[in-house]
Amino acid sequence: MIAILWTYDVREEFIADFVAAYGPAGAWAELFVEAEGFLGVELLRGEDGRYLTIDKWASKADFEAFLAQRRAAYDALDDRTASWTRLEQRIGMFHQV
């Protein structure tokens, strides 16, 4: 299992939209659920107001296959939500030990 972690500084006026799209039943999860090996997404909010997503996949190969097949849809959703944040940063990909 792998987990891909992202952190976000969300603009106040877009918090509700962000939570709806990035949560476990949001637009990102809807896109990912089409892929083999997708295990779910978690959305967390820090005490400082930043958000963290944890995208879980059965393997790195499953995630890469998803990107190869659905890159255009991934990029389109990313473009649609980009203005909602002041900062979007991938923390990294972590492998279960």
C-alpha cells in the first residue's frame, strides 16, 4: 500500500467547495474510484487551518496506471480547483512498512 500526501492552504471563500471536492466522497475520490487499486482518500484539517489529503493506493503501479489512463481528467480537475488554494504542495509518496 502507498499513501500520497498533499498539503493545502485554502482561501477562506473556497473552504466549503474545497472540503466537498477533496473529501472522501468528493470529485477527486469520484475520479480515483474508477481506477484499480484505489483504496480511498482522507481529508484532515490542521489546527493552523491547513488541510492535508491522504490518497491511498494498493501500489505505486496502480497509481501510475491511473495517471496514464486518466491524466487529462486529472489535470482538468486540478485546473478547476487550483484557484481555491494559496498553496498546494505534494509532501510525498509513502510506502506501508
